[in-house]
Amino acid sequence: MKKIIVKIATAVIVLGLVGGIIYWKSLPEEDVFIETVYTEEYQNDVADELESKKISKRL
């Protein structure tokens, strides 16, 4: 019984690490600062990108 618990705990830790690495790799490479996010230009760029993604999903 103890071996099963150890195996499950190990699997959970490994999956957590792999998931964390995948998430970390999916983050944008550029640093985005709060000062940047709250500019009108940045917000317009993000809105345009979102709209493009919505349109491409409809096709």
C-alpha cells in the first residue's frame, strides 16, 4: 500500500513540474510591464489580436 502512495505522489509531482514547464514556455518571451499594459496602444494591439483569433476560429 505504501508503494502505491509513493508512486502516486511521484506521478503528481512529475505531472505538476511538466505542467509548470509547459505553462512557463507558453508565456510571451517579452516582458510586459503594468505601465505597458495600461496604454491605449497596447490595449488596441491586444484587441486586434483577439479579434483576428476569433475570425480565424469561425473559418
